[in-house]
Amino acid sequence: MTPSVIRIVAAVVLDERDRVLVVRKRGTSAFMQPGGKIEPGEQPLEALGREVREELGVGFDPAAASELGRHSAPAANEPGHDVDAWLYSVRLDGDPRPQAEIEEMQWIDPHAPGDVPLAPLTEHTVLALARGEAGRPHV
């Protein structure tokens, strides 16, 4: 059976120490990038702005966002589904705080994330991008 595909957009956010911001939604165990599903008629960057404001209470300059491409991975919280994710490197315009469905946030070292349970997209793609691997420059 072919997995169902969920179209999402996610923010890759690094701090001044090159740590990656990850969030965990209420009722789940895996940490992932802030972001979410793209609504019908929404462009990926428009959806990302909406999701970041809802989840972290801050925004970013869409003109300064850097597209990191489309990537696929198994969905962390929806068994039998894959995510088709647009990733963007963004610089937040304030201090993020967990809001809406976000229970917790952490800054992790992409070279040594420790024992934080990570979503497949974060573990296999985002951390490689943050380390400057995967054929792309350091975000």
C-alpha cells in the first residue's frame, strides 16, 4: 500500500551557536521543525509565516527566507503517511515561545543532538542541512 502524502512547510532556524530549533506538539513524542500543513490555495512561504506565528508567537521576513528545497520522509505523528516538505531557512524577528499546540521547544546541536526523539525529516534531512551536508551549503 502506498503511503498517503501530507504537504507541509517547515522552518529551519539556527541560533547564534548554530543550534537547530525543534518543537514538540502536545500529545506527541517526536521533536521537529516549526511549521505545518499547507492549506488549499496557500503558497508554501505564506503557510510558513502563518504556522510560525501560531506556534512560536514571532515572525520572519519572507524576502530573507532561503529555500532549502522539497524533501520527503515518513510522517512522525501519522502512521502510514509521508510528508512532502518545503524547507526554508529563516531568521526569527523575536524570541520564540511555545504557543498553540506546541508543548515544548529546544535548541539542539546538529552534530550531537543527544537523546532527543526526532521526527524522520529532522533526523535525516534537517540536521544534515544544518551541518552543511546533503549537497547544500550550511543554512
